[in-house]
Amino acid sequence: MSMEKEYQSCGNFLSSWQGGWESVNGNPDVFIFQGYDGNYYLLAYSYDKEYERGSFSCYEINSDEFGCYICLGAKNCRLTSEELPYSLNISEWGSYMKN
């Protein structure tokens, strides 16, 4: 599959999954959106109740022959669809439910 077809396939997946996702495993909640540049991004946000502070991280979503992923340091974390009830899985972070 060509890189353009891979990007379109990943883009179709991401366009249908745009919006807020709540972590089932207590990991950061995420929001998937398309930027002005046409690329897709994953915004991870969490709230620390002890310190009463929120933190945000933004990652560009990339694609290759295996699907969509974000880079966390030197590690690629895959975004894959799941069977219901959750629907989204981010490797290393676990399952997510649509908000």
C-alpha cells in the first residue's frame, strides 16, 4: 500500500473518531482533532486532584503500513479500534470510551 493510501485509510479512521475519549484505565483522557494544517492530533489531558492542577500534552498522529500511532519518546503507541463497549485502544494507555 502506498503512503498516500495509508494516510487516507488512517485519516478515515481518525475522522470518524474525532472528539473526546475517557480512559477506562485511569490514564490521561484524550481528544482527537484535525488541525488547520490538515493533520490529526491527540491531546492528552489529566487532572491531579492532590495538587488541583491539570496537565496537557499534544501529539501528532502519524501512520505507517501498520496503522496510526503517536510517538511517546522513542516508543510508538498504536491507535486501534476495539469491540464495544469501549471502541478505542491506545497501546500503553489502554481502552477508551467516547465522551
